[in-house]
Amino acid sequence: MRSLFLLFFVLLAGCSSAPDKPQQTETKADQATPDLLFKPNTPTNDDPNAGRYSLKDDRAPKVVPDFSKVPPVVPHYEPYSRSGNKDYTLRGKRYHIIKNTKGYTETGYASWYGEKFHGHKTSNGETYNMFAMTAAHKTLPLPSFVRVTNTLNGKSTIVRVNDRGPFHDGRIIDLSMAAAAKIGVISLGTAPVKIEVINIPKPTNKSTMKNSPIPHHYFVQLAAVNSLAKAEEMKKELKRSFNTDIDIEKIDSRAVYRVRLGPYMDHRDAEIQLSKVKSNSYPKAFITTVNR
């Protein structure tokens, strides 16, 4: 097996990521991996790129896991990341992020990336895991769910795009090692593929939102009061004024009640509400994040 990997190392495509962004919470799709631990490389000084890649060339790991045990990705609604979704220029070429991905398909070659990038940040601030079902694309919004079909053998799989690349002519997607193994790309180094974006609409009801795999929600906090009756009175007034969900949260250790708008799945939705309330009677309102 290792000799097969060594034969095709020269075919590996490096995945160029955007500059480091603040770490974001990983999704469940990225957490579902085989029992193989890894540690990110840690810079030894204040340079954010110091020690970014400890390997000069990409390669497969010495111990190759059983990729059949990697669970498939289940597409779900997920708001776009706050990082990695702006138009950018690389090596003198301008890249524009696709605004409307409905019905988007593309054909070209897929490559894969492995140990060199394992444990380092992706373009949207997550951590690359070569044993998760992820991928890199130059212009699709992050994250996106994409069906990738190897047109040589008909095998297909679904990946979650959370990185930028590959920056080589003719290559349209860089697959994680796990995803490449699923559709028979590893043994070839590169393979012709067709990719199709899977669009999932935003949930519109509370029960769907509650069961969403998104790890956090956003609230717009307006005030903290020491009376439940006063909090309930504010809730009625806010409901009339802003026509949105109102949440009252009691602080366990004290008789204090937070009055908040939300929850919202998208940070952008929370920002819109924040702008509305700040222009009215709550100039000190702010956005909070609550882990689910």
C-alpha cells in the first residue's frame, strides 16, 4: 500500500489556503473521523505562519486507516462562514466567490491533499483533517456541500467544502484523503470528475432549528433586568416593535433576566436585527453566541 502512495506523491496537488483566520468551532461533519489522533503544528514564535507546514512536500501518512469506516457527510443547512468568503487575488489572478450556487455544476480534474496540510487551518478558519470528508474549491462559498463523481468509474461521494484550492490549471477540486479514497482518486493522483452543489434551504421553524447540526446560535441582547415581570413586559413590547422571536434567559446564580432577540442561525440575520434595535431605543445592544 505504501509503495502505491509513494509512486504517486509527485502527483499530489498542494492546497493553498487563505491567511490564517480565528479558529472556528468544527462541525459534526468534521468531527466524525477514524480513531487516529493528530496534533496541529504549533508556531515557535509570534509569526503566524512560522512552522505552518513542517513538511516540504505533501504525502500520505505512514499508517493508512480504513476509510470505509469514515461515515458519509449528510448535507444540511449551514450558514456561510464569516471568514474565507471574500473575493481574493492569488499569484496575480483575481477570484470571485460564486453568489448563486443553485444548479451549479462543473467538470474537470480532482486532486487530493494530505499530511502536509493535516492539522493546519483551512481558509474559513477550521482545522484541516485529511480523514474527514472535506474538500477545497477556488470560488464556491464556504462551507458548501458538493457531490463529486469520478467519471472514470462512476463512484461518487459528498464532501463539505471548507478550504480554497487547488491552484493548478485544469484542477477544480482538492479532496481530502478520505474523500479521494472513497471514489478511487488516490491511486491515480488526479482523476476527471463532475461536481454538483447540493443546496439545502434555511429552516423556517423552531423545531427544525432545534435539531439543526449547527453548533451555535446567535442572539441580540437588549437588556438585563432584575424582575421577570419586567422582562415579560419588555418581551410583549419588543414583539410588537420588531416582529421576531424574543428570548428571556435567567442567570442561574442571580435574579437577573436577559432579554434577547432570537435565536438566529445566521450571524447576518442577527446583524440585521442589531442594526434595527440600535437605531431605535437600544444603542448598547450587542450580539451573543450560544453553543448548543
